[in-house]
Amino acid sequence: MNPKEWERTLAVWLPKVLAALRNSAGIDGHVMPNSMLSEGMVELAINETLLTYRCEFKMRISHFAVLADMRARTNSGNSVLLITPALSQEMALRCRAAGIQFLDAAGNAYLTDGQCMFIFIAGLKTAADDAPLEAGSLATPAALRMIFAFLAKPALINASYREISWAAKVSTGSIGQVFNSLAARNFLATTKTGRRLKNERLLISEWSAGYANRLRPKLERLRFAADNVDRLYQWLPTQGVAAWGGEMAAAVLTKHLKPQQFTIYLDMDVPGALNEIVGEFRLRKDNQGAIEVVQPFWKIAELEVQQGIAPIPLVYADLLISGDPRNIEVASHLLDIMNDA
């Protein structure tokens, strides 16, 4: 969302959520007078205490990964306030558990100063005309595949359409539209030296949510159990055919995690690839098993930075999707690795 769109969006929704908060809890709030609206700084008056927040707007919260991403990107939930048109009771409870304060247009809220002030309202419904809008064009499968490819291999953004098509598994006809959408959302800069991504942390956030909701559910996935998962720790995936995702990849990248769940991205179209792994580790199908084999949505060889490890944005999304607090903590370390790359 570019700055003007962001300001217009807050101009619409901030008055609604602040009015709803006044109606549901009797709390007054306003945009800080010394702050531009585009900065999203608000002040709430609770009894005799003034609390200041930086707002983060999300049009829709439909998956825990969105909350996990927000938590991973902020060191403290006390100074960041989630603003959203509508939040389900389940997501409100998840926000509270994750320490993410929020307001929505129905009057639902979670606010705390971490000491003696605690407000939690959930279950209120918005009017029909306040229903959140559908996600933008960056949530289409083609856009998600392309964005992933650019985040994983930045040089690809200046490659030919044919090369982008091959690496990201998208049609050449969709590439121009995705570039236009990235530029319109202020995620793409074009200079004399070529294209480059902008606002990458926010883009990774949006991509993770889109992957969880739109792309991952359509991937072929198989789940297995094994009598001895310790053998997996020593396995090096075949280059160009398989890659570790999730906890195992994060353990290799950060050294801060002992994997309990194992995600393997495996090109199951390669003859014998799946049977080889099943036989080597004596895997057996089990819907509750700790080992998940997933068909990759990209050309592994084209985007491989470290042999046997999926690109970091995907590992980050895997950790968020798990919902495991220890994984979400490690996910914040991955953001630092991406920034340093």
C-alpha cells in the first residue's frame, strides 16, 4: 500500500474503530496532533492515563500466520496497535494470547499497559456495509509465486520474462500485471539501473499471509511418521530435487531451534524421489505424523541459495503457520538474516 493509499485507508477506518471503541468501552481516542495521519500514531485516554500507539492496518485477519508475522516483526506488542475492520472472536483470543493489542470497527478491543490496565472485548459484529474488502491482486497465485522468486533471488527481478516464468512457474502473460501491482503498492522501484524491491519487510508479511491462505492449501502434501526421526538430522536433500523447510531449515540457518516437526519440499514428479525417502527412513503414512512432504511451487534448482534449504521467506512463513511460540520467536531471527543478506 503506497503512502497515499495508506493515508486514505486510515482516514476511513481510524474514525470508525475509534468511534466503535467509544461506544463499546467509553474510551476516547484521536490521531496525535503532531503526527501525520500517514504515520498512524494514535492516543487513547483510559481513565487518567494516555497511551500512545503506532497503528498497523490489516484489511483482513483470516489466518494465525498474519498475527504471528506481526509478533515476529515487533519487539513489544505494547506500542503497536492492530487496526482492522472486523476480527472474529477466535482471532481476538489469539491476539490476546500473542500479546497483540487491537481495535476493530465493531468495538472489539484488546488494550493493556502491561500492569494494571486490561480491556478485552470480543464477539461484537460489524454492520454489513463495514465488511472487509477482498485482498488485492498481490494475493493471486501468480503474484505470490513471483514475489517469492524475487525475495528469494533478488537478481531475478531484472531477468527476462522467460527466465522469471521458468523459475517462478508462472505464465509470461501474468508477469507484467504483477509488476504493475507491485509498483502501485509501492513495493517496486524502477531506476536507470533496473528494478528493485522496496519495503521488503512489509512485502514479506503480506506474502506470508497470502501463501498461508491462497497458495499452500493447494499444494500436494503427504504426512508420515517414522520410528527413528533422529536419522533425519543427518540427511542432506538431493540438490534441485528436495529442500528442508520449516523447523529443520530454521535450525540450520539460526542454530536456535531443535526441530520437532519436519517439512520436506520434494519434487514428487521426479521418478523415484518419494519412494527413495520413504524407503530410506522407513516412513509410514500417518495424518498426525511429524514429517510432512510438500510438492514445491517453484523450481528448486533455480532459487537455491544454500543446498538443501528452502528460500528464507518460505521458511519464515512455515514457522508462522505452525503457530508454535518457539517457532515465532525464531522467525524474528530469520528477518534479521534476510536484512543482512
